[in-house]
Amino acid sequence: MGFEKFGKVGFVSETKAVDFVDYLEQGKLMVTRCKKCGTIFSPPKMDCSQCLSSEMEWVEVKGKGKLITYTTLQFAPTGFDDDLPYTLGLVEFKKGLNVFGRLSKGITQDELRAGLELKPVPVRLSSGRISYEFQKA
Amino acid sequence: MSEVAIIGVGQTAFVRRCGISIQELCFEAFKEAVDDAGISPSELDGSIIASAPEYDKQRSPAGVISEYLGLTPKPTFYCESICSSSSTALKVAYSFVESGLHDVIAIIGFQKMSEISSADVQERMGRGADIMWESPFGTMMPAYYAMFARAYMDQYELTEEQLALVRVKNAKYAALNPKAAYRKEVSLEDVLNSRVIASPLKMYDCCANADGASCLIVASKERAKKAKSTPIWIAGIGAGSGSVNMARRDSMTSFICAREAARQAYEMAGVGPGDIDVAEVHDCFTIAEIMAYGDLGFCKPGEGGKLIQDKETYIGGKIPVNVDGGLLSKGHPIGATGGSQLRTIVKQLRGEAGPVQVAGARIGLVHNIGGVGLYGNVTILRR
């Protein structure tokens, strides 16, 4: 239990990755790394699909990333209408470490472009739930 | 050379609201296919029912459909890979027949999407993403494909006008297809002026949800000889998969699942992209058709915009694509789509495609994708 607090609408409650939510509460966006072979997983996996080890450690996503691609939605699936319009994006922090998420509403349409430098910031939603967004670095 | 043929094809009209039950919808496509093959339902060794779950209240639809079509007590089961469910079912049927386990199999693909709202459809589609890591941000199909469109426009020469030209082409051919949901030509301006759904994709860059069913009858060489129709042979059949999470994708301008499926299908058929006379590709969004051009080798990676601009995918061009209107204008009742695409190519290779016949077509290709590049299916058919 506990993971259902993640995101605007949560669909999953039970997972070995529940610490992800606790880290967000502490202000950190995390991914996992396999202790045995060093493979990094974003989003986190709690079991390594490279060497099949289950000894994983949490690693914080730090620094600036670059926007790879994005879209601004004018139509939303059920449960997300009141957020419209909102922007989804994929951000590369380093080779092999991409993170998917929403972009801050503080970023204007004119500023949106591939290569824009962004940083991950945990955010408390009005409903008391927790998520993260990308803000200008 | 494969010894498995498609001997019968059927499809309902694709419509916004069919007003009938799922089993009644399937009956229409089924009747057309068995009539086309000239066989009686009692000659079938089994059926595979293909659709995407959660659009119907009915759990496990294979049972009620098999009963309604009078196919009991022969085996039946449900097959799912979202939007490519009926292509996946073809691969299963092919394996049954090629192995000698069965001789004649019916594949019935269907979807009735009109019972729920468009937003609810998007919510279900959005849950075709990873519900743990991506759906909580409010994802939906048009948004994912829009991210691919944006990346393609940034990395290569692709414009919103070129995306729109894909819809203009497919609408032109849908106008000639009595089974299409939208039988109306659209202009470049119509597409460009339609409202934005997820930038840069606009309403007319997106396919329409629809109700519909399709049916294929697959048979061994022995049984194909007795069919009323000209058998169309399965020359190559390939499938692949891609990671659900966008963060783990190798590319945002191409689908690895499609490239893998195409590689397998071309290798099995012993042909290359230049040998294909006519193709059906999964144009759930205009960008999806542009990406398919490159993934199938119809053009070099990144040159999809130029291919449509030069009208090379029109009838008379280098490689005619989606001359039945495609998902964009024919409509996309998810589980029925693969079967409908295969039906179109079967008709083309038989020379029965009427006003959209590609003259002398002998080898055809079907590209059918499940989700945002989760499941790739490429089938090559030969006369």
C-alpha cells in the first residue's frame, strides 16, 4: 500500500517500489540501479531484467535534463479534464536515463522546444496527492 | 513457401453507432466471410475471437460469439494485442494450420466502442500505457503519438501540412469505400483548421472510434483448393514488441516492434520493400502512417514527409498505401482493424478491389500496431 498516492489519478497501490513515493515526499525523484550489474532503470524496476538480481538501490535524478519531445493536451481522458491544458514530455538526463512526466505550467508555449533545460521537482497536488513535474533549470 | 491461405474475408460497415449487440455485429462479418469462401460453418475446426478488452460489459466474449455463430462445440478462445488483436489471431491461426493441428479456422475481430464516451475511451486507451508510471500523468493515445510527431518534426523535415496530406489521401479513398465510417473527402485546410487535440495533432490527424467486425477464414492448402474464392497465401508473418514506458524507447521517430516484425516477415517471404505492390499500414494517427513508411522500408528513415508530399503512396505512386481509407477515415474498431486491413489486401490481390484496384497487384503487406508501438505485426500476402 502507499503507491496509490502517486500522480493525479493512481491505479496501482501495491508495489515493491513504494519507497519512490516516500522519496518524492522528501523532495527527491528517484530511479533504481542494480547493485550487481549497475544497470539503471527509469522508471524504477525492483528486479533487474539484465542480470535477474533483485538487489537494487535507489539513485536520485539530479541536475539538468534536456527536453526530447513534448505535447500539450487540449482534450483529456476521464479524471484529468480540470488540469487542461497540460503538457507531457520526455526528458533526457544522461545517456540511458530518460524520465517521462508533466511539464510545469510555468513554461509558456513560446518557450517549449526540444533541448530546453529542465529539472525535476516533486509537487504536492491540491488533492494532497504527490507527483513531480519538470521546471526550467 | 507457406501452405496456409486466406480463403474468405468479411467485414461489416464501420459506423459510429451500430445499434446492435456484439454477437449480432460479428454475425454480419462472419456470414460474408463464409459465403466468400463458399464453405459451411460446420466445416470450421475452430474460431479465434479478437478484440481489445474493457469496451464491453460482456466478459470473455469468445463464448457468446461462438454460441451465436453456431460454432459450438468446436474450440474457441479470445486473443488480444489491443489494436492488432486480429493480426495476432492470424498468427495463431497460421500456426494451427501450418502445424497440422487444424485445417480451417475463423478469425472474428470486433469492437463496439460507441457504448462509452470519447473521454472514457481515452481513459481505457491511456491505461494501455504503464498504469504505474505513465497513466497517472493523464496520458492518452493522441498525446503519445503527438510526442512522436513532434520528435519527427524536430529531427527530420516533416511539417504539419505533410501530416495533413496523409489524411487528405486516406479520406479520398474512403469516399470510394462503402464500408468506411467517413465517406467524405477532406481538404488540406479542413485538416489544418480542425481543433487541436494534443499538439501538433489535430482532430483530423486522429482516427475515429467506430463499431465494426471483420472475419477471415484461414485454411490449409488442401482445403484452400476447394474454396470458391481465389486463395491468397500467407507468404510472411512477423511480430515484435516494444517497451511500454516511453523512457525506455530507443527512438521517438520509429517503432522497434514494427521494424522487427517487418524484418521477420520480409525474410520469411523472401521479398523486400520494393517488391510490395500495395500496403495497408496502421494509420491510427497521421504520424503513424509517416513512421510506418520508414519502418517498412518504403522510404529512408525520416523521409516519410517527402513520400506523401510526392504522392508516392497514392494509387499510381511507388507504393500505394491505405487505399481503403485507412484507420483515419474507414474508422478504427480496434479488434476488427487487423482483419479489415487483411481483407483489403486479399481483395486487392484477387483483383476485386473495384475503383481502388492497384493494377496487377501480386504481393501485398499489412502493418498492424497494438498500442503506441507495443505490439508490431507485419503480414505479407501473395496471390
